[in-house]
Amino acid sequence: MEKKSTKNTGNALRSYFSKPANVITVVFLVLLILAVVLPLCTLLIGSFKVNGNQEAIYIGNGAADGDFTFHHWTELLTSKDFNYAEIKFWTPLRQSAAMALLACVVAVGFGGVVAWFITRSDLPGKKFISTVFVFPYIMPSWSMAMFWENFFKNTAINAGEGILQSWTGICVPESMVYGLVPCAMSLGLHYAPFAYILIGGILRNMDANLEEAATVLKASRFKILYKITLPIVMPALISTVLLVFSSSISSFTVPFFLNKSSINSGNNFISISVQMRSLINTGFTKGQGYVVAIVLMVFSIGILTLNNWVTGSRKSFTTVTGKSGQVSLVKLGKAKKPIAIIMTVIVAFFAIMPLFSFAMESVLEVPGDWSTFTLRYWISSEPFEGSNKGDTIGILRSSIMWKAMGRSLLLSALVSLIAGTFGILIGYAVASKRNSKAATLVSNLAFLPYLIPSMSFGAVYLALSYTKGFTWLDGSFFLLLLVGSIKFMPFASRTGTNAMMQLSGEIEEAAIIMHAPWWKRMTKILFPIQKSSFISGYLLPFISCMREMSLFVLLVISYQTLVTTVLSEYSRTGLSQASNAINLLIIVVVLVVQFIVNKLTGASIDKGVGGN
Amino acid sequence: MPKITLEHVTKRFDKFVAVEDLNMVIEDREFITLLGPSGCGKTTTLRMIAGLETPTEGRITIGDEVVFDSEKGINISPAKRDIGFLFQNYALWPHMTVYQNIAFGLENLKWSKEDIRKRVDEMLAMLKIEQFEKRYPSELSGGQQQRVAIARTLAPKPKVLFMDEPLSNLDAKLRLEMRTELKRLHADTDSTFVYVTHDQLEAMTLAIRICLMKTGVLQQYDPPLTVYSDPANLFVADFVGNPTMNFIPATAEKTGEKSYSIKALGAEMSFSSSEPVGELSSGGENNAVLGIRPEFIKLGGGKLGAGVYATLPAGMETTVKLSMGDDIITSVEFGSVDYPLNHQVKFDIIGDDIILFDKESEIKLAKGSVAL
Amino acid sequence: MKKVLAVLLAMAMIFSLAACGEKKEEPKNDEPEKSAVEQAIEKAQAMTLEELEAAAKEELEANPSLTFNADSLTSGIKKALVKFEEKYPWAAGRTAYNSKKGSEYQPKLIAAQKADSYIADFVMIQDASFLKNAMLDTGFLLSYVPQGDEFNIAEGDQVPLVGVTFNKVFMYDNTTVGADQLQNVWQMTGVDGASLKGVHNVSYQNPLGEDINMNFLIMLTSPESCDRLASAYKSYFGTDYDPSKDEVTYQNIGYKFVAEFIKNVGYWHSSDSKEIKQINTYAEDGRIIFAGLCKLKDYEYYKADYKDTDQYYTKTVTAAGWNTQVEGFDGFVYNMWTLIPKTAQLPYTSCLFIRYLLSEEGFNAGWGGILGYYSGNQNISSVEGDPALSVWKEQCVVEDVNYIDSSYATVVKFINMQLAGK
């Protein structure tokens, strides 16, 4: 190799770039390095320097803004002052890791079981379960937390009467209402649809012969599940665990919301993300906050590496080979009806009750008091105190809200198009170059944006938009689009990769031989085969983008830009009923969009799973 | 026209060498099988010629066109090589009907609608799958899927057709049937066929020439009967033929330009060939292996004697296993014969196709006849 | 070779990024020359109202493409802008209000300051330490002080200019528990007392999520607060505080109070507003809620009864009244400053708007008639039923940037330890 002349190198390059997968790899490598490594480096650099005068004061010893320092690391990881390192970092890290793991177990367990029933059994009522099951994911994560509190809180723990208590008189202990377990449950339930989508996608395409072969060999059902099914869904499982773990451990709203235990109860749980937020938001300790962000990222990268190691070439398997087998459903027999009923009740409970509580909060002047029922937060055209032109108390009458909704829809649609397409392309590159380090790197880089805290991510692009030469970005729609597309690419790239990995290379090769150019192979062969999975890859960024707030809040010019910022404006003005109404409206809009997509393409976020 | 030439083709995956310095010429309209045990590089070779895999080094020419040259950086895409490829798993597109699967390649060649219709109908008829036109692959049996795959591959009339163990997913009866069909197809289509298999019988029956490979290295590239009767080395001799050739440890000494004296099976014999014979790499005990096809062990008379170890009648022929000291010798008799166990029989080594291999290098030294 | 290429590419990116990052921090303004905005403010300072109005009008007319952007945490600015446009028809349709939470707005300010780029024409922010260290010391935010008889601004409130002062106090619904529930702050440390409902009945916003609540706790350890706490201690327990009797060694009585207070918090609420809205549901147990006094405006319980009277807030306070004479302190007083960024594009309009805000008319436009808002202009009195700001300052702990800066590192660690219950 070394002795080759430059001409040969040129030829080698030309030949390298004649393959679309290589072009994609290189393009995305550059793009992602720019888009992802930039914020990453900012964080890294920030953790080693004095960020502003307040930090200089905190550090003391004549430190000045911009100086290089190890202080953030040593302080947060080792300071024994008031047991600082242990209390501010290590304990929350351990507790949050425990919470995130528990959330993974809940999400994978609940989502996985539902996915199995939907794809592999003859359970009745699949359509309903499958449609409704994804609701919790469409809702903001804290809405499940809010519902959890409203449901379980009770007077025995000094928190007012909750639904459970008013129905049954049962008072659950505080640790069931606030703290680690409820946080994990809320997050787990919120992300269960995610597990359902990823695992279900694989299960649906899995050759039933694989399981049947084991049945013939007299393996017990449990053994089949454990020895055959589980290893086959392992990549999806690990993808899920990865996403749920990283989301949960860095989730701020849920722990903040369900973190109301009294200190004396011994049930107090302060999550690492709450610590990170408090560190970053205070001028004195930004650098320490960056340290936490980096540690969380290292954690997730660890899981990623594990993921790559487990699903490496050693176990690379494909399920769609073009040799089609018959899919047979497991007969549930007598258990069919009871399981269907239980399943429907549980799924509906967690999907519809939170929606109901939103609706309720939006029509009651005083929470919980039905005598104060009013529709004015929906339909009143009165302006509220200090409203801008177009702002009305009733959200449905507010032209500002509708314009913002329109912009949010447009933004989310474009973000989902870009992120989804990028996801498919990355999936294609990774799948066609299974053993290539560059492709793996691209896949991992595409996942990183997920791990960077939204606020820091936004802040980096904010700083960029203030930099000379980039000021045209400031406040522009393009900036929101850019940031959104990158931030939500991980969902799409994971689904894209999973779907592409399932296709055997021969499926594409057969088309290559048939003179099909690359774009035709993508649009006529690969995309249609895995259509439902890919559409999930488009819908997930759409949903996330529709309800995203903290990522965009720094980048929008005014609160009128996006529907979520309008929402927070209502809530800041004290019109929490109206903000609940907007929340409900966002969910409804997402559901409608999903429905339309479903009608147009025959695929939907849950359909990726649900059979025919 | 499409003569395929491979020159010094090498393929490495990281450190693992899949194909090493392969040179071969596939003549126009030949039917070649790439034969070898799994992992020998035969599929990789096929995929390299087809353009689905990029060789690490070397040069591949199809017809007059250089399709790959590592030196010059030429790498023509598979689509432009005018080839067909039949995959082991068929790789039918599950979202397309049988018709759409077959028509897809023709659409890409910008054929007119009528021509496509005509050609697809032709293919459907040729492969007797007319009634499945509107079905999806998942609604077909394995054999039917196979036929669709063949139809799809042949529809654009490729000059060269590559097949990667296309029959391995079929049952024995269907496989036999499809073999016949393939041979007919070869005659009917004027195309060059390159066929990968690990089944030596399939290779023998189908091919005009067999390319036998082992761990990435070409062992022998000859017509089936040559491979059978004149194997280049122990590996080839062992791989081809069923029941396998008898390998008898022997001590040989070169006695002339075209002869050896041999000690084997407890007897002294002389080996003579019509060609000049090779040099033994060492002297001493057991420096050679005598290779005798079972049909050259003639039972019922002769100077050698052994006990019957087992008799395996198969109707048309009978395989008799003989025990002689530590060695088990296989003999094939035409028709049905039966011997009681441990019955003592006399036998002789007949024919001109007895091979002597060098023990150390495993290379064939000579082909000839033995006389006791 | 591909790999090498990729790695090289990545390295090059990182280095160029690092280089970019460094460049930005080079100090640029060592020249003593004053910026255009500084000069404009200086001129405005000397103008009469009429002159300033003319200057602002001229400025807006000269720049027809520009909008007067006002960034603020409080929606009062939004209301004030509406009235401002009514008062000055030439500004109609030329103003915009943008609201951001503090934690969301600070990064934006920092980015604008670092890049020396435009962010807004008017900024209203809280957090004394951030303001001083990141915004004033870097010279990014400037003060215009309105002059004239109608303005009576305390000297300490002039530069930086305090726009509105807020307070967070301990509130509870006294309809059941009686007006005298909370007499002394030491009740809230969980010490016994049969008649007291302060035990585990305090509701406080998590200081890890709310800076004001953190700053309050920090300020409790200041010498001044210690004096307040010591005298309240004596009055409550009848003896002087004796550190030697404590099992734990506290740095001062403030630390002791913080530790015991945190331990006694029975409920950590996540939104002042929400908690206040439900205050009547806690009438029975008399939960003590630490929240912004102004959040009472969200308390709808008595709205039906008093909606049509202009005494709504007064009535609310009387009905859900509480003791404003707690021994020790009633709560916490902190400021929101009204300032002009160095990069403002319409500085005269900024000055005029600030002048307007500090006038009685402007204050009433934004916050008039609501308790819990106090103008930096001492000539403007608080609403009926609400004590004057001077009284609150007497009765409350006041945010002090110097103390927060000097003690932050230590006190916050201590507070974290208490929050962890260890």
C-alpha cells in the first residue's frame, strides 16, 4: 500500500467514492464532526476553563475568566468539603443510574411484552392496543409524572388527596409517590412505546421458523424466549436500553417534578440531571455542570460500545433474506380473552388517563373543583392581562397560538424529513459496511447529539449564531431546523440502522445486478420493504420536535415562534389551564398527523409493529 | 465473446486471506463450477467477478473490457458488467409480485412495456410458473421461489450468469430436477455460467470445467472427468468422487524415468506411467500415498487378500469396505453383491488411473498402473 | 488510509474549533473611548422628558426597519409596552416583547456579550451576582437613571438601576388555623410545640431548580441575618443561642437555621404559582408556603366574590391573611434591574422606556394594582393592603451581591449536604 503512487491513490479514492455507502459515510462523517463535535468540544473545553467572573470568584486563588483549570473536575469528583463530591455527584449518579436502569427494565419489559403479544400472538384487539400504546410517548415525559402524582398522592404524606385515595381510600407510602421508584416508573412508562416500536419491528420481521425450530427440538416456551427470541431482538433491545437509559438519566423534568419527598423520610432522591441543571444554571458552577454532562456522555458511550461489541460482526444476523417464510402466530388459547382485557385496561389507563387529566386541568378554574368548570381557556376571545395583539385567554381563539402551531408543524415536518432521511442513509451506510470502522463511527456520532443536554446544545448554536460570519443564522428558522435535525437524528438513525440491518445484502445486490441505479434501489427496493420502520424513523423526530422546548428556547427570537414557547408564555402568565389546553392540543395534532400519515402511507409509528 | 479472465486476483478481509493470487480463464459459453468446502473463497471469487466484492489486488476482464484493475484503479459497477446473479437465498423482493420481480430489471434497461410483458411471459412459461404471476414471494413454495429467482435473473438476457449455491435450499428431488433444467438453460441461452457449489456431485454433473479451491488457493481447474481421474493433489482427489478415493500409505522409490517401486498393503509392487514421473521429496518409510478409486479395486481374484468389513448395497452398485491390517479399503462393484462379514476376499488393483502422491507435499507424482 | 484520513479530518476540525473558541475571548476593548450607546445614555441623562421623547421619535423614524426589543422575565413589561405604544403613537407597532426564564436568558446574554452583538434594546433581569460579575463588570449592560422631581430612586438602586423589587414570603391560609400561626421563624425548624403547625408543614421550592430560593438560603447565613435569627431565637426559646450545646458544629446561627429549616420542609413544590392557587385546600393543615407574594394574583379562590371590585387583591390578602410581623423575617426581597445593552440599536427609545417604567404611569401599566411589586421609584407606593417596600426591607432578608459572591462556594456546599439529608 505504502509504495503506491499518488495516481493509484487517486484511483483508489475514485473507486472508493464510486460506492454510495462510502460517499454517505464520508459526507456524514464530516457533517457530524462539524455538528456534533463542535458542541462536544465546547463542553469539554468548558470543563477545563474558568467560565466567567462568577466562576473565578468561586475558585478563588486569583483565577480569572478564561484560565485553564482542573478545578471543576477535582472539586466535583473529589471535594470532601461538606462531603461535596459524594453528595453533589457520586450519590446522585448512583441513584440516577439505578433509576435509569429501573426505567429501562420497565420500558423494555412493558414495551417488549406488548410488542410480543402484538406481533407474535393472536391476541384480539391488537389495533386498539397498538394505537393507544404509543400515546404516552407523544405526551411530554412530565405529564406521566404529573399523572403519577395526581393518582397516588394522599393525605397520609401531606400531599392532598389523589385519585387512588378518593376511589379506594388507599394511602400508598411516600416512596411510591415521590422519589426514585415513581421517577423510574414514569420514565419507563413514557419510553415503553419506544421499546415497543424498536423491538416490535424486529419481532415482526423475524422468521417464525426460528422459533418453530426450537419448538420441534422440544425447547420449553421460556427456553425459546430466552435462547432464541431474546438473542434475535438483542440489537433492538440494546438500542432501546441505550435510548431509555440516556434519556432517563438526563431527564430533568420528571425527577424535578417527583422530587418532593421530605428530607426526614429518608426517601430523598436528587437526580444527577437536577444537579447538572442547577450547576449549569448558576454562573458559579457552569464548569462543574459540564463535567456532569461529560460523565453522563461517557456513561452512554460506554453502553454504545457495549452495544457495538455485542452486536458486532460476530452476531450480525439478518432476518429479511428474500426467502420468505410463513409467519405463524402463537395461539393463546383460553388465555386470549383475559390477556386482551388486562392488556387493554393497562394500556388505556396509562395512555388515556394522563390525557384526561390534561383535559380536566384545562377546564377547571380551581384544580379538582368541578364547580369551577369553564371553557374560557379554550374559547374565550378576551385578551388577558398584558396580552399582545392576537393573544387571547382561549387558546383556540389566539392567532399567535395558531401561527406558532403552524410554524411548529412546519419545523417538525422539515426536521423529521431531514432527520428521517439522514437516519435511513446512515442506516444504509452502516448496514452495507458492517465491519467498517468509519461507518460505525458515523453511527455512533449520529447518536451523540442525543446525549448532549438540550440546553448546552442550544447554547453552542446560539454562540455560533452570534459569531461573525454566522450572524445570518441568528434567530433564523434555518438555525432551528439545523439544530432540530441534528438533535433528533439519533431516533431516526437507530430505527434506520435497525431496519437496514435486517435486510440481507443480497436484496440490494440483486437490484444492483438488475441495473437499478442507487436512488432507485433506495426508493423502489429498500424503502418499500422496510417502509413501516422507516416511517417510524420519520415520525419519532416529528413527535419529539413538536414538543421540544428547552432545545429551541435559546434560539427563538420571541415566544411567538413555536407552540411550545407560547405554551410556556401562558404558563408564565399564570394561565396554567391554557397551557394544559395547548399541551392537549399538541398531542391531538400529533395524533392527527400520525393518522393522516397512516392513511396516506399505510404505515404508522405503531404500525411499524402491528402486523396488518 | 464474454471470456472471463482473472489475473493475480487476491482478496483480503483485514488479515484473513479469502482468495490468494487466483488466475483463471473462463471461456465463452462455458459452464464453470467453483467447487470447494465452505470458507474456501469460492463465493468471494464469484462475487468479485460479479463486482459485488472489490478485490484487494489483481485484474479481472470480462470479454474485451477490463472490469477491475487494482493497479489502474478500474472498478466497473456490477450493473455495467452485463451479468446475472442467482443468490442462494433467492433475494426476491418481498414487496413485489412475481411479475414485478421479473420485470424490474427490464424496466431499468428502459425496455418498452410490451417488450417487458412479452419477455416476462416468456420467462414465466420457460420456468413453468405462469400461474403465479400475481403472487407475492411469501405465497410461494421454495421451489417456486427458486424458479422466480431464475426467471428474474435470466430475463435481461445476461451474457454471464453467476449462481451462488442456488439449489442448496431445495429438497433432493427438486434439486435433481433443477440441475437438469439448468443444464438445458445453459444450452438454450448462449450464456456463460459460473456456478458455486460445495457439492462435488453437482459440480461434476453440471460443469464443463471445475475450479476447485481450498482456503483461497486454486487447486485444480479442469474438466470434471480430468479432475476425477487425474487430481492434482491429495485434496482434490479426496474432495471429488463418492465414495472417496482410497489413500494407502506407501513407501516409494523412483526406479526410472517413468516408474517407481512401491511397498504398500504389505506387498511389493511396481508403478509405471506413460509420462515422466515426479521426484519424491524424501526417502524412507511411508514417503508416499497411493490413491486408488474404489472402482479400481477389483474383487474376486487377485494377489491381495482382505476381510470384508461391511457391505453397502445401493441397488445399482454396491460399496464393499475391506479391512486390511489397519487400513480400510473401499471397493465399488457394479450391481448387487453381498458378502458375509469377515469373509476373506481376494482383490486386484486394476486400471491406468492409479495416482501416486508425495506424502509431504501432497502433490500428485504420477498417474499410471500398478503391477504386483 | 481511510481511517487515517478520517482521524486527520476530525483533528483538524477540533483544532480549528478550539482556535475559534480562543479567539473569541481576546479582550478587545482596551480603548477608553465610549461606545455609541454609552454616549447616547449620557446625553439622554441630561435631557428633559420632551427632549428625550423627541430624540426617541427621531431615532425610531430614522431607522424604520428596526424594532424596539424588550427582553424581560416578567410579563409586566409586555403590558407596559402596550401602554407605552398608546402613549407614543409614533412607536406604535414598533416594539416587541420577549420573555425568557432567567436560566434560559443568561446564556443568551453571555453569548451576546462575548460576541459583542445585538441582543435587545432593553433588558430586565434578576440575579444580583450574575448581573454584577457577568454583565456590569464586562460593561455589557448600562444604566440610565431618570431625573426629575417625580423620580425618587435610592442612591444604591441607581447604578445598576432597579426597575422593580419583588418579595417571596411565607404564606398560609389562616381561615382555619388563625392569624397567629407563624410568629417566629424558628417555628419552621421543626422544634416541638403542640399548637404549632410549622412542623413538617413548610412548602418550599427546590433551591436546586430555583435560584432565588437558593440565594435566600445563602443570605440567611450573612451576619445581618444571623443577628435577626439570634434575636428571634432568644425570643422564641427564651435563651441566647449557645453553639456549644449543638451536636453539630455550625459556622454560625444562620447555618444552623438553614440546616434545620431544610430538614423540616415537608413538601417541595415545583411551581409557586400552582401551590398558591391551591392554598385554600391547605386551610385545614395551614401549610406554610414560601412563594412570591405577587403570585397571589393567580389565586382565584376569591375571584368570584371580588372580581368586580377593585379591591380584589386586598380582599384576598385579608381573607387568606397571614402574619406580616414574623419574628426573624417575613421572607426575602430581591430586585429586577432595568438596563440597556451596550449593543442596543435604539438607545434613546430605551432611555425613554426606562423613564416611563419608573414613572407612576409606567409602573401602573405593568404592575399597577397587584401586590408584591414595588417600583424602584420610591415615590410610588405599594397597593392597598400591601406594606411599603421600606417595611418589607425591614422585615425581610435582602439580596446582597457581595455576601453571595464571597460565601457562595461554602454555603452552597453546606446546603447541598442538607438537601441530601446527610
